[in-house]
Amino acid sequence: QVQLVESGGGLVQAGGSLRLSCAASGDTFNSYAVGWFRQAPGKEREFVATINWSGSSTYYADSVKGRFTFSRDNAKNTVYLQMNSLKPEDTAIYYCAARRGASNVDPTQYKYWGQGTQVTVSS
């Protein structure tokens, strides 16, 4: 059992940067793989990035590769998504999610979800 709370979203101009945080509480967080997903109005939830329990392995969607960086600090029970070179297409609600076991790109494989944080990128 783990509770997740995202923060750090906001309004930014294209080309700018944001750093999202996801703070966890409850169960031992280093037992969980974590994913970032996003959902724009009228669109399905989309995979962004995932990280394994130790933070040693990350995987990114092609759409964000080279621009976003996923990290975790298990001592602080927090994961981060550094988003650089933001594009209007990145506009969405961003969610962090956690699951026991290996990283996964399928949102249906994640049991625990945060409330989301809005990211808006102006053109």
C-alpha cells in the first residue's frame, strides 16, 4: 500500500522546463517500480517514462526521449521527472503510478496512482 502525491506542474512557454515531483508514503517505496503517464483532454492515458525499484534502469517513450529525465531518491521517498525543451504537445495532466515488481509501460498494470498535476505548454 502506497500513497502518491504529484506536484510541480504549471504553465510554461515552449522550450522551457519543469520539474515534477511525486512524493510517496505508506509502504516501503523502494519495493515499487514507478511510472509517469500523461493524459490530454479527449485522449487516452499515455506512457511517458518508467523507473525500476533501485533507479538503476529507466525507459522513456520516444516522444520524450532526450528531453525528460526520470530519477528517484528512495531515502526521500520521492521520484522526479525533469522535463526540458517542452513542447505544446506535452500539455496534459501528468500522473505518477506505482506497482510491485518490474517496470511496465502499460498503465493498467499499475495499482497505485497520484491525483495528477497539470502541465500546460504555450506555443
